[in-house]
Amino acid sequence: MSARELVVLGTASQVPTRHRNHNGYVLRWDAETILFDPGEGTQRQMLLAGVSAHDLTRICVTHFHGDHSLGLAGVIQRISLDQVPHPVAAHYPASGQEFFDRLRYATAYREAARLLPRPVAGEGVLAESSAFTLTARRLSHPVESFGYRLVEPDGRRMLPDRLAAHGVSGPDVGLLRRAGRLRGVTLEEVSVRRPGQRFAFVMDTRLCDGVYALAEGCDLLVIEATFLAADLALAHEYGHLTAGQAARAAAESGVRHLVLTHFSQRYPDPEPFAREAREAGFEGELTVAEDLMRVPLPSRR
């Protein structure tokens, strides 16, 4: 199993279908496992996908429409039922605090785990670690909605030929990497910059500045494509994107792998979404998401 991958739990929009569950997406990122937008049925989809409540370290909710959040109650109760030993942070729009509270305490249960509510009041950094920085950007939807972006810090890739030329080998390589300088040799002389990986999650929104800010330079972008171009007026009215709009934004933002999802039940055939994305000019790797598929993050640049 890839150390960094997207696990797709559900790909429907407001109405689930025989083949598409409500939303749900899990990002495995080294030791971190983040659940995005748990719609109805998320617990069962996690079971089918082999994702345990014990895996979860963080939950991110973009907004409080049912297809993105009604599964939250079951997931929270499962975290307690399984007595997950580590804290689980929950990020969600602060304006939806009453909905979060209702879902958290939708029924009686024994709280046996630490859930850490982290309401998002505005754009900016939400969490920071050695593995990534998690940020939020505001989107354009009838209710307050935020997209999420993870960025790994840039690193250095050591160059064996340059190390050999400077007589650096064995444990000294690690010393040089940590100290930045060893016996007159600098880290820059024997390595090159290795860009950190970038991931973004964009749901329910019209085209807006937030979409582009989240997508910029992403290795993997998960983005809604509720409608096709023929229904552009509906997309704008209800605060959604077409496949073509999502793909153009991805192309203009330098996205490497684009994952389209959140499809309206009016489209039983997924093929037009891929065709529209290509016609819009996206030339990178393209996935039209299906329930329970796994999508590895592209290898580092």
C-alpha cells in the first residue's frame, strides 16, 4: 500500500445512486489519515475500503450540506466505540457550529475518545507539522464552505556523484544533511531542491479565487464536477462546477493529477466527464472517481 494515497469512499452529490455512495474521501499521508466530507454511509464504505476508525487522525468538513456531513455522527460515535487512543482533530466552518454539535450528539453514546473540535473561522493555516502544513481557503457556495490544502515542506535530494567528488560517504551524509555544512562542504553543493508534495480538496463551489489558490501547483487535486457544460447555468445557480471548469482551473494551476468527483445523479455515464476535461485543455493524469478506488499521489517531482 502506498504511504500516500487517496481512498475514495463515495462520489455522488446530493442524491446517491446504486453505484455511487454519498461523499467520503480518505487521504493517507504517512502517519496521518484524514477523512474529508463524511456523507451518509461513510462507516460502511470505510469497512469496504479497509479503513479503520483507529487510522483516523483528522476530519475535515468543507460545509454543512447533508451529502458532505451526515455521516459525521456515525464516524464520531465509531471513534468512541473503538476507543481510538489518539486525539482526532475535526476542522469545519465555524458558522456551522450548531450543526457540528447536533451531529456530534445526535444520539446517546459513551464518549471514550478525544475529539478535538477546530472550527475554521477564516482562511489561513489550520495545522502544521514536519510532514505538512494544512490550510483553508474560502469557496463560493450558498452556505459557507472551505477547501483544504496540504503542502509538504521542500526537502533536498542528495546527489551521489557530487557526494563522492567531495569525499562524503556513510554516516557523514546524514550529518551533512542535518547540519547543512561538514568539513567545508555545504549541503547546496551536493544536493538539489526537492519540492514537497501538494494536495488539495475542493468541493461545492463556483469558480472563485479560492479554487485557484487551493489548486496551485498540486500533485493531486480532488475537485467537484457536479455538472457537465450543457448545464452550466444550473451549476452557477446552485454553486457548483462543471467538469470543464474544474479541468481548466487545474490546467491553469499546473495540477499533475486531477480527480473529478461529486457527480449529479442525472449523469449515469462517467465518460463525458473525462471527455469534457480533456476538451477543456487538461493534459495531466486524469481520474474520474469511482467508489472504493485508490489513487496514489504522484511520485515527487
